[in-house]
Amino acid sequence: MSTATGTLGAGEWAVRADGIGKRYRRGWALRDCSFRLPAGRICGLVGPNGAGKSTLLGLMTRQLQPTEGELRLFGTPVDDPAVMPRFAFLGQDKPLFKRFTVAETLRMGGELNPGWDMAAAERIVRSGGVPLHARVGTLSGGQRTRVGFALAFGKRPDLLLLDEPMADLDPLARDEMGTLLMAEAVERGTTVLMSSHQLTEVEDMCDSLLVLSDGRVRLAGSADELVPAHTLVTGLAPDGTPPPELAAHTVVEVRTEGRQFQALIRASGPLPDAWSVARPSLEEVLLAHLRSPDAPALYASDARTAERITTP
């Protein structure tokens, strides 16, 4: 589902970041962060702790102000109040009023959001068997997450921003919430940007990637374009060091064990016949980039900004 940059208008970009940076007293949390996210995508936001993921989501949700750069949602500057109805945010802590009943919580959502869809919110709650008369403080973690999703989708957002809202759930509850998220997002055409440490979850649910490390973008764009740009090669390393032939290619990560090496590369030409060649999985690509934050960044054509020329 890759779309060339030149064919999209400003309104068709759900998110457009140009040189975004955020500096705290201790240093830069984000620096020179530029990318595009086309509308309608489900994008996995991946990176180690401290990579800048929560800071980026804080900038998108207007909880933080950028130190430099420009951020737009659907073509509108993020500091313009007009963007407020267009996005919803759900974080890991899910700050719900524990003394409210579920019904009172949904009514509050209706009072705070002009375009509120009560039917959709109640459908999400009822489909999980959550009693409307129950107080939020008595609900299980999975039930509270379902109420949080009901509030988010009840707002009818064009963009849903998720900061690991399922991190505290058991595997069954995670699977249930993941299915709910996918069904609602696909039905409504909602763009989703979800932060997650679960790489299998990202591989199963997301068609786009945004990988951060040390406050900078390392990978961005369509997974169908980024993953095939990489090749996993294995061969002999007689003296225990990587072969010099690797220098002809972009090396993301190389590891040696005994007399053998394995490398994830972006090939720049023919590979030696003696090497074993395989296509890596999305998880292998992500892990290699997370372990090698100094590897050259890569932008798919649908995420590339005008000044970003490193493409598959």
C-alpha cells in the first residue's frame, strides 16, 4: 500500500514532521525528527526506553511544545486548536475516574466531545461484557482498557495516538484489545500511531513503521518497502572478523561467532556466491536497527521528506 510522496496532498498526510526537536535541561529528547505518515495507516512506533517515543506523542497531543521544527496533523499546525477534534490519545495509565460508573464515564465523553458517537462507545463496552452500571475502580485491567478505547473511538478521531495502553494486560486481554483496535480502525479508516515494545504485535498489526533511537528517526514508512530493502547474509569468517566484501554494502549489523559471520545489510550490488542469503523478518530488521543505533537511517518513499534521500 505504498504511496509515492509526490502523489499526496497536504490533507492526506495524517502526520507531517519537519525538523522537530525537543530539548529538556538534561539534553535533547528529540532532534531533527522529520517524517510523513499517510492517512489511513496503522503505524508502529518502536524504540528502546528513552528513544523519544513518549516525547513525540506528547508533542502530537499538545502536552509539550517543540523546541524547534514544525508538526502538522492533517495539514494543520499542531498548535492550532482546530486539530483538537481530529485526534484521540490513550496512554498506559488510562486516567479514568474510579468512582464514576462506566455509563457516567461515557456520558462525560459525550459532554466533552461535540462529535461524540455514543452508540459506538456503548457497543465497544457491551461487546466485552462490561456492565454499564459498574464503577470504573472495580473493573479489571482489560475492562478499563476497553472503556479507554470506547472513549477514544467515541470521539470519532481521524488519528488515534496510543502510548502502550495494552502494556499491563495479560496475553489473552492483549489479543482481545488488539482485535478490537484493528476492527474499529479499519471500519472507520482511522489512522493509528501506536507505541509498543511488543515486536510481534507490531508485525501482526502494523503496515507502517516509525523507529526512533537516541531521539532520531532510524526507520520510517511502509513495512512492505522497508523490510525487503534488507538482506540477511551468512558466511565464513576464517580469522574471526567480518569479510572485507561487506564494505561494498550498507551494513546495519554484523556479528561473528567463531568462524562464521551473520550480517543484516542493504545490498548495493551482487553478493558473493559463497554467502547464504535470506530475507529477514520484520522482527529481525527491527532488532538489528535497535541494537545498532548508528546505522544509516532509512525512509520509505511514503515517509520521506524533501530533504531525506536515503530510500530503499
